[in-house]
Amino acid sequence: MKKDFYEVLGISKGASPEEIKKAYRKKAIKYHPDKNPGDATAEENFKTCAEAYEVLSDPNKKAKYDQY
């Protein structure tokens, strides 16, 4: 099952690059392993947020992602 990266970051599909970056930073701070030592769920959420940001912050990757 593929996760909806927009849902992961809590943004709409029409979000600007600035909104994407802001949402990612907010989630990254919330789930960062240093802030949640020993919490495997938080670590997994952090990795998912990083993956979502990697795709959505790159215009080419975002266009491919949006096709599917």
C-alpha cells in the first residue's frame, strides 16, 4: 500500500514549495528521533516524512508522483 505523501505532510495537492517545506519541517521536528528516543513509531514517521519531502520538493519527482 502506497502512502499519500500529501496526507503524510498534511498539505493539499496544490501546495506551494514553501508550504511543502514548512509542513515537512514541522513534522520532522515532531517526529525527530532525538526528541523521541526509543520510539520506533516516531522514527518510522520521521522516515516517511523525509521520503515525502524528497519526492514533493523535487518538481520532476512531484510530477511523476502526481501522475499516479
